Amino acid sequence: MSAASPATTSRVTVPDFVKAKSQGRKLAVVTAYDFLWAGLMDAAGVDAVLVGDSLGMVVQGKETTLPVTLDEMIYHGELVARATKRALVIVDLPFMTYQVSPRQALKSAGRVFKETGAGAVKLEGGVNQSRAIEALAAADLPVMAHVGMRPQSVRRIGRMSAIQRNEDQLVADARAAEAAGAFSIVLELIPRGIAKRISAEVKIPTIGIGAGPECDGQVLVTPDMLGLTEGFSPRFLKRYANLAETVRTAVGQYVQEVRSGEFPTAANSHE
């Protein structure tokens, strides 16, 4: 079995995901937004596929995640859930679909579960969203929290790359999310030492992005890690491929062969 092969062919459940921490097993999470890429990520053996509202930027070409709608998240979430056979599918609740009230959070999450087949939802916040997390958990709707740099708070934070350093607030957010019933927490763009402390103090898995190796798992945006989003090179990102160049080269060769008459040949034609 290769390093990328899944350890089991059975579906990763929320309890499986949580148990990984006590087992000392690091969790590998990636994003996907459609059937094709979700299937590839699933076959590679990831533990979870996050249908992130980052699709607003990497799929729709917008400057922030704020314009993404719940209908759009449900559309993409259903595509991803249909493609995955093993990985836990987690769908983001987009901006202003849970902040108004716990009741709104329940209605939005309920739609996601009913209409996509996902295994969990994610929302941004800790202390400030503890009531929403508690309502979802009480309704047996698995919810992942997200503390640190929160893209939906970009208007207040100022920029998407702002590292969050308020240790007291970050620890309080993580503790509040756990106490409210979150099964896991994304830690985004926080100093390694703070992420290490949080990971040691909470019993649920921490999934880092720009938060250092002491987190219980890591998440990367797939187009970033595969070199499809050129010109974006934050410190936390490692590129595992340069697919943008591969695509340009391949399509350029196709264009050249069509124009020269080299393609199609008799082998590509029907008699």
C-alpha cells in the first residue's frame, strides 16, 4: 500500500475523525468544489474534503468569500458528496447564513445536510458563534469551528493574510467551540506556539492552515497546492505540482497540432 493509499475503504465518519487525535494519527484535509476533483482527492486517500466558500475566490474569481450564497454551497457540496466514497465531506456555511441567530444556523445547516449528503458543516467563529454551534450540536448536526484568521471577517480584519496573535482570544475561541459541541476546529494563520497550546488543551482535532505542525491535521486549498493559482505564495503553502504550466503546455500543443493538421489522424477518425 502506498503512502497515499487510504487505510480503509469504509466511509470516514465524524467519530472516526475525532478518534484520530487520541490515536495520534494526523488528519489530511483538502478542498474540492466539483465531482471531478473530489473524486481524485478521495481516491488519493484524504481524510476529509472541505467544500470551502473559498470557491468564491478560486472558482468564481471574486476578491473575497463574502458573495458566496447558500444555494451555491449546496450546489457544489452535492457534486463533491456524490463523488466521494470514503472521505468525510464538510461544507462551509457561507457569510450571513448563520450569524443572525442559532435558528438561522439550524435552517441553513439543515438544508446542507438534506440537499448535499455531506457529513458535516463548518462555520467561522468561536466565542461569538458558541450559541450557533451549540444549537447545531444539540440537533445532532456535526459542526466544525474555525478560529484565527476568518475570511468572512475580512472587512474587520483588514486583509486575508492577517496573522492573528491575540493568544487569550484565540484560546478562548477554541475552548468555547469545543464546549459548545464542535467536533473539530480549523486554526488559520496563527503563530505556531499558540496553535500548539490550543491543540494540547482541547480534546477535539485541530486542523491547521498556516498554524504550524503541532496541529492534529492540516488543510490546504487544492488549486493552491497543485499550482493552479499562480501568483499566490503565502508562507504556509507548499506546492506539490505545477499544473498551470502542465495545462498550458498540453493545450498549446493541441492548438499547434490542430492548426498544422497533425491532429486528428486516421487513428482518431471513423471510417
